[in-house]
Amino acid sequence: MSEAPTKYKVLFYNKLNNHQHIINTFGFVENNFGTITLLQERASHGHFQELLKKKLFEPSSMVLIVIFLQIIDAMVYNVGKGMIHDDLRCSNVLVFQMDSSKPEENFVKLTNFALARPNKPSLLDDRRSTIPVEYCAPEILRSAGRLNYSELSEIYSMGVLMWEACSQGHTPYGSSISNKEVRQKKLNGDCWYNEPQLRDNFKVIKTQLSSINLESHFQYELDVDVKINNQLHDDHGQIFYNAEWVKKNKPLIILIVINTETAEREASFYIELSSHEHIFQTFGLVKNDPRSTMLIQERAPHGNLLKLLQSQQFKLSVTILVTIFSQIVDAMIYIIEQDIIHGDLLCSNVLVFQMNPFEVKGNLVKLTNFSLSRINDPSNGQTNYSELSDVYSMGILMWEACSQGEVPYGTDTSDNDIRQRKLKGEQLSMPNKCDRQIWNIIINCWYNEPQLRYNFTDMKKRLSNFIPESIEIYEYQLNINVRKENPFNGHYGKFYEADWIPKREPPIILMILNKETAQHDASFYLTLNAHPHIIHTFGFVGNNDRLPMLLQERATHGNLQILLQSKRFKPSTNVLITILLQIRNAMIYISSKDIVLIRYCASEILKSTDKSNYSEASDVYSFGVLMWETCSQGKVPYEFDTCDNDIRQRRLNDEQLLRPNSSHDPIWPIIESCLPVQSQPEAFYY
């Protein structure tokens, strides 16, 4: 023991030595100093408060209830022996077994009876000055003597202990407030029941805790309200699944299984913060058989911001970047107001629900992933985590977005190297094409001294004052890199001949997209850009009319259908096979990207009314029609003079295309295998 025990301590340790949740005292130890020394058992994990503050133990609600019940058992025994402990707090609870997720694997004992006394009124030996003010009841502070010590004053302290445990070891009232101020707050009636008679005793508290139904925390039940589908991915103890509501016509959802020790704490952050428009919506907890922490969350149709940037599907103008940053900052202001630190701000934790590079209002992002979140409380011993550390991370996120998803400090740099470079004050360099106003905001996030950084509210003001430059960030600018020439009509939009400035190869064409579908259409072109048999798209072209304009390579000979129909191209069977194999290779690549192109559609598409039947199999059908068209020297399937309604009816009646009058006999069996009535063709691209 760190100090010689008092006569009270010796008395109480002897008297209370037989309870399983009170520290075991083996006896007295002789020494030459004339002091009383006790021999006691040692707790393998130390005391409860230290474990909580150092994040070595992050118990779930079920585990906390078990621990509270063990302490209350000790107190019921204590009171039954006519004793008052008078110093109930987490630092006086010793932990012998602990498991954050398994209640039955936890075992604690009460210790430190230095302030213990009989549960009888006495006007002798007033020791109020030694009582920890944060934990003691208001009636003790008012007492001129010791008259007010009772089981009910212990109940008050037990409430503070429970608060401390639920707050992960935070100091009651904070570390910056004096004992005098705490005392005043309590005497003013700012804290819980001031009148002892209004409090319950330990036996009643035990009954209340034992009757808590944790099942009531579950808003949904697996296979009753929600159905789990295929696994999407797993990440740091979280497994993500596609999911759907059992009752239809509800929002798209995913289901997350959290297997980490901090699962319940993380889930509580999601649920608590879910009401903000720029924070990922969590519908609630799911009751399931293996007691995992399972959450239903909304599904982002476009995935996370980092993947969109890296895939080149989402190329952002400066004004759209500012819009997205403002939405993230709004979310962070709300989080900070709830006294929470996010702790993991990066583009992969920003989910994209709407995206449109041409319309500011057509963009919506939400913040997710609270696995590293924590309470913002400097008194918990982790003073370096703060709003300002999140501001620093926000600067990195903005750099990442302006760099089109580049990895900060490069992929081949170790964490240790990055740490050393940061400690030396090294900063990331300004990304190419980064707007100067945005860059000024970014570098102001990176001051080594946190107090020099502005907070999220200041950052919001800076972003609100953003003035777009006359030329936004596009890969190309009309009349600077590219000149628009003669127009010609195309089925999917307006096409223009174009030239490079200065002139060079390859030949190019400008395509103006429909504003409403521009992002959707452009994303396909940009996603599929790397394949040699898919048209190459160079990127967006900035223009004064703010039209969604794409720059693509131009085919020297035009499209295959016109060449065939005009008889300018009469390919042999071997040439046709070569062409069809090139198209097949492109289609294999498209399928690998989970994209289905819709052309001459399969019969199952026509039969679909309330759901999508588009699949690789339906594209195989279309590929069969394309081969038929090629072998027919560009003939239109089902003839020119047939209306769409007639074709639809003929197709639904299972009418098939006739064999072309050509000599391409080896190809016909492959065409037939692609055009069955059912949606499962015998021959796929492979």
C-alpha cells in the first residue's frame, strides 16, 4: 500500500473482507517502523479510471451494466454491515478481468476505505476537507458535522461514478474548474437531486439496472425489417453489405457490421450525429443472432469522393470544389458543437449522393466513418486532439480533392518518413491547376502551431467569400487549346468538328451534352477511357456559354454502319471476325467495370416494368444484333419503315431476325447463340 492505513481502514478491511467484489485483505505485515501494513491482492489490470482515460478499456453498455452491478453488490453488502465507503469513484474500482464486448468476462472489486465510516450520525471527527468535492453529495457540503453521511449520499457518488465510466473516464465538471466552483454549483442545485430523500437506495438501483432491456436499443430486426445481400468490402473491423428493406419503396441502404471493441461507441456517434444534412444518415441498430453491432445506413449512389476523383469520373470546377468543401465544413461545425472530434477527415470518408460539374446545386456530399472519433475534452489527457487538429486534416482533404485524388506525400513514402517530414515543417506543394484562393485557405490549415489555424466557422466564412476566377479549371479551354469548327448532327447530342490550337494530331471532335444527363453520360466515357477499342475522351472543355462540352478523338472513316450502308466498306469474313473480336474485347472491358451499354436491347428488357433487367447477358444479345447488322452490310434490324411499337410487339411475340443473305457462314452460329428468346445466351463474350 502507498500509505499507512488509518484505524478506520483496518477496521473496514477486516469487517468487509468476505465479499467477492471487495478487495481481499490477507492480513497484517510486521515491520520495524511501528506502522500498520496490510497485505492485499493485486488487480491484474489496475484501476478502472486509468484504463478508461488511456483508452485501454472501452466497455460496451452491456459490460458497463455488469460492472455497475458488481460495484452495487459490494455497496449493498457494505451498507448491510453498517458502513459508508464515502469515496466512490472509478479510481477506487480495481479491474481483475476485462473484455469490452463480453459482459461475462469482466470482474471488478471495490477498494480504498480511507474515508470509510459507520453509517450512523456523529458530530465527531469532521473530515470534510478530505472529501473529493466532485463526487460527494450536496448535503455533505452543507453539513457542519457528519450528520448527513448516509447510504443516500453514497447513491449520489455512485451516480457520478457511473457518469465518469460512461464518459470514458472524463473528470466530472472538467479539470479546469476549482473545487470551490464545483461546490458552489452543487449548492446552487445545478446537479441532480439535491434532496437525499428523492434518491433511490442501492437495492432499488440494482433492480433498475438489472431490468434494463438492451433489446430496446434495436430499431430493426434482421430478416424481419431488413435483408442482407452481398458483401461489398471490409475495412478496419467494419464489414459493408448491400442490403434492402423487406418492405419496398424505401431509400437505398447498406448494412455495416462493426466487430471492433469500440463498436458500440462508434455506433452511438453515427446515431447521435445522423440528423445533419451533410452527415451520413444512420437509420438505427439491427437486432441479429450473433450479437454483433449492426447498423443500417443510407447508400451513396456514387460511392466515395476519392474513388470518383481517381477514376476521373468526377472532374470538378473550382465553384463545385468550394461547394463540396463548404458542405463538409458545415458537417464539421455541427460535429464540433456536439463536442466531438472526427479524427479521420479524408476524401474516402466523404460520400457522394449527387454530382454535377456544371450545376452548383446538383452536388451533395455527406461525411462518414466515425471509427476514430472521440469526445472533445482537454481534461481526458489527450489534449492534442482538438477541433484544430481536424482543421489540419481538412487542409489535407482539400489538397487531395484539388489533386484529383492523389495520395498525399506519395504512395511509396512510409508513415515514419511522413512523420519526420511533418515534424520538420515540410508542407505539400500546391497542386497543378489549384485555384489561388483555395490554396490560401489550405495552407492556413497547416500551421505547426494549432492556435494559428482558424477554426471551422472561420473557414466557412472564407469559403463563403470565394470569388470564382473567370477561367475555371478544365483540362482544355475553348479558343485557347481547342477551336470549334463546323457543326454536324449526331443522335446523342450536338457534334462539332474541332482543331487543336496550334494544329496537331490526333483529329478531334467536340460533343455538347445534355445538361441534365451530362455527368451521367460523361462518367461512362471517362471511366472507359483506357481501352484501345473504346473511343478516347480527352476531357471537359471550358467555354463562356458554360455548356457541358467533351473533347474526343475523331474517327477518320466515320461510323461502321454508314460505311457498310454506303458500300464503301465490304469486309471479308476474316476482316469481319477481326472487327467483331475488337468489339468483343471492348465489351469484356465494359462488363468488368459493371457497366451495361444499351443498344438493340434483349427481350427481357422489353418485358421489364418495375425493375431493371439490364445485364451482361442483355448486352450479349445486343452484340448479336450488331453482328447481324454487320453481316447484313449495315441493314437496319426489323427494317426502316417499322415503328418502334411494331418492333416491340414483334419482339415480344418472339420473332427472330432472319439469317442475312451473305456468305459469312462461320459467324451465323455465334449470332444465333446470342439471340435466344430467353435472357441466358449460350455464348458470352468470353
